Amino acid sequence: NRRWSLQGMTALVTGGTRGIGHAIVEELAAFGATVHTCSRNQKELDEILQGWKSKGFKVSGSVCDVSSRPQRTQLMDTVSSLFDGKLNILVNNAGTAMLKRTEEYTVEDVSFIMGTNFESAYHLSQLGYPLLKASGRGSIVFISSVAGVLALPNVSIYAASKGAMNQVTRNLACEWAEDNIRVNTIAPWVINTSLVGKARADPSLEEKQKRTISRTPICRMGEPNEVSSLVAFLCFPAASYIIGQVICVDGGYSVTGF
Ligand code: NDP
């Protein structure tokens, strides 16, 4: 059924070696897409690409620090030559978090978080635009966060980077709908990845995390493949009328009133 397939499509997923990005690469490849991914660690990337090759997935990868403007340009050049100037799917997933009170963020922290999370995704969308348009059926999915939807403590700059993403989703969606490029965003809640694992290693944060989970209606963290399934759906032809949405994948956290 072609409405529920990615057969013959091409995709770029940033940050595919771990966590949510890793699950997204596997999900898209399993539905038939040819995928390119990136991360900053050549060794880890090579190992993971080898594993995917042995599973029969059509996945390639190159090193790119998405916070670097020239490296982003180079990444899109690579993608363009791999996929013949056309791209069906761009998933802006690579991102990072930092926990501090607002009065403690330094100027470097601010540009690091905004550069890695927001500017990277914005610029890659700009760079990807001609390729997405040329494909005749393009889809951009941003991975934002519930932190960009609600106010949570100690994440103001991370929240701003994700909130900016949520807003440009609507702008790009309206500008590019006429080019047959759909733009949507997924805002996950706590997902079991190395990013969250880092916080768990800190005893004071572990306790906080437990409390957070207990306030989540489903009473558990999410798994990366509970996010990647929605990425695949948003890229299917079946999702052709879904444009400019920010969808929370959050075990009910953003809707609970008690
Ligand atoms: P992980 O830290 O587990 O994985 C991040 C991936 O992105 C790795 O492959 C990492 O590889 C890569 N990456 C990180 N920074 C860069 C960079 N500058 N350039 C290129 N690649 C990079 O994170 P998650 O899977 O948890 O997070 C993925 C996205 O989901 C992020 O945008 C995050 O904000 C968002 N999110 C996560 C939530 C969670 O609870 N886990 C909740 C809500 C949103 P390497 O470090 O080797 O470069």
C-alpha cells in the first residue's frame, strides 16, 4: 500500500547514532526509504552504519557538527550528490540540553544551545528547500520538545530553542505548502535515551526525574521507537493533509490538569 510506505523515498536524519535519531533512521529505512545520517563521532558512526548494512538497510552517513554553518552546507552538498539533487524527507533531530537557572546561563551557553538546536534546524531547512521541492513530495519533521510548549524549571534557553522551532514550523509550513513540502513538528516528553541517562547519573536529578514520571499520566518514560513511529507516519503519503502541526508525544503530560 503506497499510502503507508516510504518506498523509493530519500531522507536526511541528523543525529542518527543514538536515541531518538537512531530509532528514526531505522523506522524510515524499514519502510523502504534510503537514509543519510550524521553525528560528530566518526568511530561510532562507522560502527552503527556497519550494523545497519548487515540488517539490509540502505543507510549512509557522514560526520557533521550541525552547530557549524560550513559543516551544514557540506552535509547538504553530500546529500544532494548522493540523492541526485532531490530529497523527500528532512528530519531535524540532532539537539542537546543543559540544565541551569536562567541567571546562570553564559553567553556561550546561549549560543551553543541556540546554534545546536534551532539555527542548525532552520539553516538545514533553508539548504534542504531546493532539494525537497525538486523531489515533488517533501516533508520536514522537527524534533522539538514539550519543554517548548510548557514552562518547566531550569531549561529556559533549551525551551526557547524548541519554542522557536515550534513557531517556524507554522511559518515554513505556510510558505512551502505550495511547493508540496509539508512541515510538522514532534514534541516529545521524557524519552529513554543517552541524553536523559546523563541526567539520571546525577543523584539529585534522578529524584526529580522520578517525580516527573509519576506526574505523567502513563507513569513511565517513552521509548525512542514511540517517537519514530510518528515521524514515519508524518512522512507517509497518507499524512498528505497534515501541515504545520506541533504534536506532543508525551504519555499525556501536556494535557493533564491534575
Ligand atoms: P541523544 O543525546 O541520545 O542523541 C543525540 C544524537 O544527536 C546523537 O546521535 C548525537 O551524536 C547527535 N548529535 C548531538 N549533537 C550533535 C551535533 N552538534 N551535530 C551532529 N550530531 C549531534 O539525544 P536524544 O535522542 O534524547 O535527543 C534527540 C532530540 O530529541 C534532541 O533534539 C532533543 O532535544 C529531543 N528531545 C529529547 C527528549 C528526551 O527526553 N530524550 C525529550 C524531548 C526532546 P554525537 O553526540 O556523537 O554528535
